[in-house]
Amino acid sequence: MLPLGTGAPDFSLPDTAGRMVSLADFDGSPALLVIFLSNHCPYVKHLRSSIAQLAREYQPRGVGVVGIASNDVERYPADAPEMMAREKIEAGYVFPYLYDESQQVAQAYQAACTPDFFLFDRDRRLVYRGQFDDSRPGNGRPVTGLDLRIALDAVLAGQPVSPEQIPSIGCNIKWKPGNEPEYFRI
């Protein structure tokens, strides 16, 4: 896992309309939430409306939110850019949804699964890398976003985020053959 305190890795990726979005575009935000997503993953589908709702609540408070799709679209065509554009509308995402074709951004963030959440403070230091909440497909627990909301509220209040964090769980990033990072093979 990317260690807490790590600076946000830079990125410049196209969104679903072909516009380039970069880390610098969020310079004025008191916090930045980077979410690695996938269109086909059942874990993302389980949370997608709640992820969209969380963004609608926190973006007006200044939080920058960006989704990134890094899956191999040759083997998983449901995650291709044209399908991302449809997913953005259907899911109600109000944040840029970016395509990481080279998978270099996923590697730089040490993203492991979808969804995978990375919260950075005003100085773009990683303060949270964990689960949305304890709901999973089929476990009967309500989707609340509690874990992530606690971290977001702390950052916005200028308070430290607890280092006790439960990693996100979901579908593995679908790496292109030969692109699997070292941390994936361990």
C-alpha cells in the first residue's frame, strides 16, 4: 500500500469527453479524493450511487474528486472509454472520470482494486487509503460511506485522520499482460 504521508503522484489523463485533467487542476481544493473505478466490477456497482452521492455532498465543500479507470480494455471491453462515458451518466458521477490507458497512474498510486480510495490533504499528502465502509455485495450491511466520510470530515476540519484504516476490497485491477506491478505479484 502507498504509505500514509506520500505525496500525490502526478497525472494528466483524458476524461470521458476527451479533455485532459491533471493533478494541478485540483490545486485550490482543501482535499483531493482519487478513486480507482471500473464499470463492470460488482463491488463498484454495489457502491456507485453512494460514491456519486458522496461526491455531490463533498464537492460543494471544496473537495476535489476524480475517478480513474485503469483496467485492460482489450480483455475487459466494458471498461473502455466509450462505456465509461455511459457509466458516468448512469451512475450520476459529477466528477471527472479519467482513462489511464498506460496503467502508469494506477501503478504510481499502487492501486490494487476497484474501488480503491486515496484521500490527500491540502498539501497533497496521503491521509487515507481505505474502504468506503464495511458494506460488501451480499453481506447485508448498509452502504453509508462512514469510513471515508470520517476521513473527509477530519481533513476539512484540519484534524488528523486516524492511521487505523481498513483497506478497500474489490476486483483486482485488470493489468495488461506484462504490466503487473511488483506489488501485485507479491
